[in-house]
Amino acid sequence: MNKLFKVYADWCGPCKVMTDILKDIDLEGEFNTTLIDVNADIDKEFLYEHNIRSIPYFILQDSEGNTLRTHQGAMTLNNTRKFLAGT
């Protein structure tokens, strides 16, 4: 199963929008992907390891931990689906 890391902060408006968009997608059923939330205010080491300087930030990895794609910033529902599908 793929992993989608969503890097966010509670105070971030675009992050809240993405949380709502991701609720409308059946990640496990449609994309064989599990969501992992990473709070940017708490897990600063994750941000440093992945050179993340802006949120929201998304990292899609395959089941072996290889990064497939990354995206910085909010996306529309359609663009989020395209990101997950790799199209």
C-alpha cells in the first residue's frame, strides 16, 4: 500500500482545505493509499529530513518507501486525484 504524507499545521488555512478535500477521496479503496498526517509544528525533524519549507506539503511513497511524487501547496479535488493517480 502506498503512503501519502500530508504535512500540515492547525493554523494553516490551505491545510484545512486539503483536509476536507482528502475526506472526499477514498484513498484506500480508490488509490491503495494510506494517509499519514505530519504536524509541521511538532515533527520539525521530518521537515528537515525532507527539506520542506512551505505547507501544505505532500509526499506520495510506494510500499517500499520510495518517493513517487511530491507537491507543495493546496490542490483542487481534481488535481489531488491526478496527483494520487500519477497523471
